[in-house]
Amino acid sequence: QVQLVESGGGLVQPGGSLRLSCVASGFTFSTSWMYWVRQAPGKGLEWVSHINTRGGTYYADSVKGRFTISRDNAKDTLYLQMNSLKSDDTAVYYCAKGAAGGPRGQGTLVTVSS
């Protein structure tokens, strides 16, 4: 079955950086579009970014120029490099398979605060 395990979250000051990872198993990672979504406290799920099988990348306007999605098919791992973090980026971040609303992991909490 699909299993996705996110890691790399934590507490960071505004302007700081974090890199999230998502290790995938139970499906063919290299042929799957992969997504990052997030849920801020008290809010709904928000699409952040996705990457297609050819490495094409797409970003929400709110993170464009600050976040970079990438994948390592040899390691079945998805990444999200987050720079210039803002308090509005505070959320639980999930990776998802195939669609923003697709199967996702347990999430990793990112808190941006001074």
C-alpha cells in the first residue's frame, strides 16, 4: 500500500530555511506526480507545489521564488527546500501522491516564529 513519510519540520525564525523530505514506498515513485500540500492552524488544506514525472515544477503564488520542489527517483524521495520563511508558512506539511487530495503521509510541522 502507499506509504509516505515526511520529515524535516521544526521551529525556525522568520527568514530562515528548512528542507522537508518525503520517503515513498508501496508504489512506483518515478511514474507518479508528487505534491506538497499544507494545513495551517484552523484552515483547510492548501496546495503548495507539485512536480511531474519529467521534473516540471509548479508553485502556488504564495511560495513562488522561495520554495523549491525536487525529487530523487533513485531514492524514492521528494523534497521541498523552503527559504525566506514567513510566519504565514506555519503549517503541517504533507506530501501527496498523484493529486493534491491524494494519499498523503502523517505530515511534518513547520513553525515559523521568533
